[in-house]
Amino acid sequence: MLTAITREVSPSIDRCELTHRQRVPIDLNLARSQHREYEDALAGLGCRIVRVPLEPDLPDSVFVEDTAVVLGNLAVITRPGAESRRPETASVAEALRGYRELAFIEEPGTLDGGDVLHVGARVYVGLSGRTNEAGAEQLRRLLMPRGYSVTSVPMEGCLHLKSAAALVTVCVLLVNPERVDPGVFEGLSFVHVDPAEPDAANALRIGGDIIFPAHHPRTLEKLLERRIRVTTVDVSELAKAEAGVTCMSLVFTT
Ligand code: GLY
């Protein structure tokens, strides 16, 4: 069975971190209804939803992906690159403790889960404004004995590696080549985002399906041409907080 950890949108989301977007007002009710639609999409694809407690004073706390990396029987609790986000990890660690052995990224390492892309036993870590070499090295030391390779990946122009590349089938990577060099990902074939939709390289793969934002229609068309099964969600209000569809859940087998 698949479990998806999620968290309701914080009433303070208007004060979220922003790196590559201008701040605009966020309609909390709309953001919350879009988030419920997203949870419904996860449930429709077979996930059991486990909500961790609402964090009224942590603006970015809906983006649970950044707080942990779950691989095999291990959950690595991250040390997010944005200081304002570090208190988000405690409740997620508490939830994951029931399912996985825990390990922790420690100072001076920083790591956001959104920077970690795994393709089978190959793990790619984006060196972003949030994730540093020390964080990537700590992840490498935790994962290598468990049979994973860990490769640091340079990237630019976006918040996280998974704003630049995301797996859409077992061997096809959706990628924005302006943000990351596709050549670093060995053995995969590629779908490039439509150039008019630079933020479209984020998709959430659940088994043989993906969840994908409806507000990237040109890239959606390319995915459908490849016969990829897509559940679209309207996450346009959440995108104002620099969200992608992967950011709002932590999905793992139970
Ligand atoms: N607003 C999402 C982030 O900066 O982490």
C-alpha cells in the first residue's frame, strides 16, 4: 500500500519563502481547496493520506516533501536550507518514526527533499540555494551502504532540482534543459518542457501514473503524446508560493 504524508495549508502561507517568484496575495480558501483536490488525486491513485498537524506559524509547512527523504527502510530527516523551515521537520519525523528507521542531516549540512531525485538506486542531489555539498555528502554516507549511488548535480534558475527535472515513467525524465543538464542523468530518455512553460518540469509519479498541474497545458500535451497517464490538478494558487506537485506530499510504501 502507498501512504502519502500531507499537511493542511498554513494560514500564514502569505509569508512563505520566495526565491524566484514575486510575492502576490494568496487566497487561503482557494489554496486549501486546491490542496484538498490534490489530496483527492493522491487518494484516487491509491494513496492513504496521513495528515501531520497544521502549523499555523510555519508559512511553508504544506511543502512536506522538503522535510524528509524516504528510501528503502530509511527516512532521512532533512535540515532545510531556509532557516524559517527548520521547525517543520519535527512533526514529520514523529509521523515517519512509525514506518521507518530515522537518520538526520546535521549542521553544517543543509538539504531540502525537493532537491533529491531518485531513479531506482541512483540518487541525484541538486546543489541549489537550499542544499549544500555537506548535506549531499551526509546523504551519500547514509545511502551508499544501502546500495544507492549519490551524485551531486549543478543546477540554476529554480528553487529545487525537482523544479528542473522529474521522473514521469520508470525511464523517462521530464526536464527543463535550461535549468539542469540532461546529460547527467544516465540511461533515461527525455521529454523537454515547452519553452513557454519553464516551471513545468515537476510531476509526481505514483505507480504508472503522474499528477501534473493543469496550468502547464503545452507540456501536458507532450506528456499525453507519449501516452503517459496523467491526473491533472489545479494548483495555480499554491504555485504563487513557489510550489510544485511533488512538494506537497511524501509518498512511500507501507
Ligand atoms: N515557498 C517554498 C519555499 O521557498 O520553500
